[in-house]
Amino acid sequence: MTSNTLPRLLRGAQGRPLTLAQHEETFAFAARRASMLEELDASGLRGRGGASFPTARKARLLRDQRNHSKFVVVNAMEGEPASHKDRTLLSTNPHLVLDGAEYLASIIGAKNIAVCVARDNPAVVNHVERAIHERARRSLRGPALELHTPPWRYVAGEESALVHWLDDNKSLPQYRTKRPHILKIGHSPVLVDNAETCAHVGLIGRYGADWFRGLGTDESPGSALVSVTGAVRRPTVLEVALGTPLRKVLEASGADTDPQAVLLGGYGGRWLDAAHLDAPYANEALAPQGVSIGAGIIVVLPRGACGIAESQRMVKWMANESARQCGPCAFGLPAIAEDLYQLASNSRDPRGAHQRLVERCAVIEGRGACAHPDGVVRMVRSALEVFAGDVASHLGGVPCAGSSSVQHFASVPTLERAEELVWE
């Protein structure tokens, strides 16, 4: 594999995971490079987990820690209910993810790699377990690979909560006053990257930075996996070159190409008005709209649906998934969900609900132990802006066309029920 065509991450897909022998045949090595860290730096790879942090910078930070015992943690928890790209990747090319984890371990000097997959997804657990056993049979020297299966929850996939679980079996986010912050298991520094980021590292290790930059844009090089749900024939995962027009991504996934809006980045992301769908799918192009690609999720909202009602059900789900260890999550998020319900259901006092909603968002932002409440506030504020027409209808006592859905989505499907996120 030396050509710069798609797919990259999903190359060789055959309905079941590639064996180690098939993986090595599909992803043959190119010429070796002198320094993997320099190659990673030159590639411009940024994390695909949501924060888009430069991968080389994170690796360098961990490499410079003097502690001799270090960990690499592969985060394949996939807590977002609208995402299933980790499941797709690990069901296709698990060895590519493990390649990347081993490269990262070699860069920072880690002796242990922890691969974390939610126990609620037994098929993926089995795929990863089999891949680890295949590598163990080779008896090659290198870091120890170990599979961990925390329980599935939204907050369990937050990196500090995941490290907390590995350290003492509790999925609670850790309060961090500054970023970047070195997470630790015991006294051992930890490098956490999500499964897709590790897979890209595996490709860069085999083919180099120049090859990696053969797709994408100067600021956002490479490709990315995208989970598309909502107004689509069937929830799907596809690999796209960064910089591809957003409308073409929708077209390739079989989604509605003339929707009312799309939600980018998951339930903690932002709504984007359909007027901007010809923008490139890349952070630098979406930044003027206050949007990022986040964790690679697109939820497509069709015309006729109520954006406020749909946002309400997402907030309610997020409130139920909080760690409930601080006031903004325990009390603030349920209150926001109730305000949205009162607004969307044409209660007796929609203007009061709207005013409380605006005020609560201002009070909650920046005060949580983690970024969970901030993500909800970000999504809600974008909903009030993008769906201003729906808001005006509710404030005027005139039901919008899709407002009845506020009562039909009391719960949101989990990963195993993602097909229910389809609007006909």
C-alpha cells in the first residue's frame, strides 16, 4: 500500500477483522525512518478523539517525563451514542490500531499498553482480544499489551475518567486546572489516544509524513472516519479526506443533502445551518462558524423536524449520563433539559423558560469538574441560534412542525441501538 487513495484506515475490509498475516500483507512497510517522533511531528497529525490536540506534542510531553514506568492507553470506549467509528475500525483493522499504540510506546518509552473497549460491546472485545493473542504468539519483544473492559457510559470515555478507572476502578473525571495535564496510573505517566489516532500513527510509521500529507489540507492533513446518523438511509461510517465539502460527505453516506441543519462533533458539539454545507470538512474551514469536526460525528436533521425538541432529548440523555460529582452536572443539566422541554412543548410560560435557559447556560459554563457541562452548553447555545425560527414559533405560542417529537424521544439510543437515530 503506497498509493494515496482511500480507504486508508479501512483498507482490506472484508466483513471480518484482518488477521495479523493479512494485515502485514495489506499494509506492507515502506522505507524506515530515522526518528518516529520527528516523522509524527512532520505529519501534522492531530487527535481524532475530539480535542484535535497535536499528537506529536502530546508524545513529546510524555517522552520528557523522567519516570521509567509509563503507559500508553488506547481509548476505544466510544461513549458518544451517535458514533460507531471505533467499532468499525476495530472490526476491520485492529492490528493497525495496535501498531500505532506500539509506535507511541516506543516514542515515550512505555512498557505497557492498555487497550480499553467497553464491555457492553462483546463483538469488539473479542476482535481486540484475538488480535492481541495473535501478536503474543509471535513472542516479539516489546511493550506488554493488555485488554481492559470498563462498563460503557458517556463519561467513561473521557480520558481522565478512563485513567481513573484503570487506576482505581472508578469512572470519574479528574479535575484538571490546566491543559495539558499529565494523567497517571499510580505514579506512572499515561499517554491516552483514541483508536483512530493510533491507527493513523500506525500508517505514519509505515509510510511516513509525506505520504500521510498526500490527502487532506495543509492545516488538516490526512483522512478521518465519520459516523453519519439522522436523516440517512442507515447509520454509516465512512472515511473521507479532510477538506472534502461537507455536502459531498452527506452524499457519500446516503444522507439527506438538503437538510435543515447538521450537528457536528456529537452531543457536545454544535449545530451548523444548512447554508454552510458547502464548507470543507476541516477545522480551519469550520472555525469561522464556531464549529469543529470534533469526534467525527454528523447528525443530519431533516426539514420539518424541530431542532429545539431534538436538542432537548440530547440534553436529557447527557444529564442522565453525567458523573454527578459537581453541581453543574448534577443540577444544571437536568434544569436545562427541563427549560428546553418547557420551551418546545409550548408551556404556559415559554418566555420564562427561554430566559432561564439563557441564564443557566451562562452560570454553568466553565464551572464543571470536566468539560461535560460545557459541551452541553455549547450545543444548546448553537441550537438557540440555528433554530431561531423554531424558538420564535414557540415563544409566540405557535407549535412548529416538529415540536411533537419532544415527547417521543425521552431516551436516546445507545451504541447498540444507533439505527433508531434514523428519520424517514
